[in-house]
Amino acid sequence: MGNEERLNPRSDTPTVPQSPASRFQNTAQLLADIPVCRRTLFNWREQGLIPYIKLGRRVLFDVESVRQALHRRERGG
């Protein structure tokens, strides 16, 4: 597939595939993308609502997996 652009299924804007390094974000980076407070993110993580990876004391999030988990919890129209 290479570096081809793909259409985002939720919009008509093209998305560029992420490199493996940019696919994972720490807490601060994820909070910049998701408009919730740090405590809410921590609670979601502890309740198992969003997936995460723990490497020693470091916590990383697979951005696409987190988005999919949040979309599964979406309510309404």
C-alpha cells in the first residue's frame, strides 16, 4: 500500500498512515488530542475503558485503539 492517502471513514478528509513511532502517545500527548482532564483519562484507563501499554513506569496509548474504544462507547445519533 505504501504512503497512499486513505479516506477517513468518518469524514472526507484523507488520512496518512502513521509511522510506528507516532502511533503511540504518552498521557500528555493524548490529552492534547482528547478534550478530557487528566483524572478522567486515568479513571478510564483504570476501569479498562481505553487500552494502554505500560513499560516500566511509562504509560503509552495506541491512538487508533483509544479512538476505536471511545467510538464503541458513543451514544446517540
